[in-house]
Amino acid sequence: MGKSSKDKRDVYYRLAKEEGWRARSAFKLLQINEDFNIFDGVKKVVDLCAAPGSWSQVLARKLRVGNAKDDDVKIVAVDLQAMAPIPGVVQIQGDITKTSTANEIIQHFEGEHADLVVCDGAPDVTGLHDIDEYIQAQLLLAALNITTHVLKKGGNFIAKIFRGKDVSLLYSQLKIFFPLVSVFKPRSSRNSSIEAFVVCQNYSPPDGYIPNMANPLLDHHYDLDYNNLTGPNRVIVPFLACGDLSGFDSDRTYPLQLPGRQYEYHAPTQSPINPPYQEACQLRRTDKLSKPEDKLAKPEDKLAKPAD
Ligand code: SAM
């Protein structure tokens, strides 16, 4: 393939190099700003999932103009990956799902909160659309969560979203915190991609909301933390345990002979009609289940076996 073939195929890729952006995604943020003026009056901004840094470059070029090329403007970029330095951008190599990362951001703002949070986060794509959409949705929720720690009331939040089949649930979650949520597809984002960007304006958390990044599955401090939460921070739904102690315990092993019941083996009522493992079972039965190394071996390797 020729050196310039990608330049020909992808005009934004070519323009990014011409204009000195580290990635073509720079144009997405520039185009979001053209429509929503998200940089107006912004002095403190957080770029979540920032590497290799084209969005941070845009922020630096747009916000640190004229007299403001000083401490007036603070840009903090966060990513799991290290990224090459950008003048005027403070980098945190960290995970956006961690409270420690939120605290570090606030430290850089000397205890103050951001005017704007942007997030172009993307997990490594698996190619399995349902899984990719699910992981992207989880990353967006993690970005929203850390944003509730670091964004000032009235601030804006921009994030990448995959418009998959369950996207309206995400919109509803964003609407809890932002009265105005729009979805924007920049021209530089390929039509073939389900990627778009949510522009969430005027951060207004529910009254009494306390940001919290605890994960009940991983952090086992239920008694200490969760039971002390009140108001909008604690949602309680009725928990109903059905039956009583006279029923069988589904976690216990019982002897085959139960009091008052004669044991007799019964085949399962309905076996699976077309189980996915059927073909493998058949191949194994006939010894045709090939081993990976047999498949990979080239025909000439099989023929020319060197003499010992
Ligand atoms: N906006 C960037 C730019 O313009 O150069 C491109 C961002 S790239 C599409 C997505 C980034 O998300 C990757 O660098 C990846 O490391 C980062 N990422 C994914 N999960 C993350 C997490 N939990 N915490 C921090 N960064 C994360």
C-alpha cells in the first residue's frame, strides 16, 4: 500500500497531520464547539480519556489564546496511557473510575471545580457489537460519575456515546444531572460508525446529591458507607424472600432418598434441541476434533519431517 493511500481515503487524517493534530478526532471537538460554543468563558477544563492528546491540543489552542497563556487557564488531561507532553496541559496517568483520580483533578484546580468536562473515551473494540456498546456505555457512566465529582454547577459535559439499541436508558441517566442533553454527530465522525457525542449542558445534580464512586460489588463496606447514605443518594426497594424454612434450601446437597419419597431416576424433561456443543461432541466421538497446532502446520512441514 502506498504511503499516501490513507491520506487519500481519509481527508480528516490528512488534515490532522497538516494542521499538527495528534489524531483526526481533534476535528470532532472543533466541530462540536462550532455548533455549541462550549469553550465560551471556560477557564478550567478536564479532558477524560485524553491520549494521544488531540482534544487536549484543541483545548490548549482554543483556551490559551492571547493574554490567557498563563495560569488563568487550567487544563487537566487523564488517561490510563502515558502521553507526550502538551504545553499548558497537566497530565494525570490514571483511571477515570477511581475516586483518587477525581481528587487529583480537584487538587490541580486548587480545590475548585471545572467549567467543562470532555470525554472521548473508548474501550478496546472487540468487534462484537453488543459487547462494544455495553462497555462503551459503562465507560460513559464512569465519565458521568467522575464528572459529578469535578464539575461545577452550571458546567457542561461532552462525551462520546454509541447510539446502540439501549441508548435511551443512557439519555435518561444523563437527564438526571443535566436539564439539556443533545446528541451531535460531527461531520468528521464516519457515518458508518454508531459513534456520536452527547452535549450535556447546565450541570444540576438532584438536591442533596453526594457524588460517590463506591462499587458495591468491589468495595465491601456496606455497613460503614451505604447504610449511612440518605435522600437521593440511597434508593431502597423492597427485598422479598419467598417461602419459609420448611422449603428446600437451593444451596444444600440432599440425599437421594428424601423422607416420604421413593427415589427413581428421571431423564430431563426436555433436552436442548440444538445445543451449540453438539457439533464438537460429534467431532470428538469420531476423533475429528482437530488440535490447533495441526491446523496451523503448513503442508510442507507435514511432508518434510527431518531425520533424527
Ligand atoms: N480524545 C483522544 C484524542 O483526541 O487524542 C482520543 C481518545 S482514545 C479514542 C480513547 C482513550 O480512552 C484511550 O487512550 C484509552 O486509554 C482511554 N481510556 C479507556 N478507558 C479508560 C479509563 N478507565 N480511564 C482512563 N482512560 C481510559
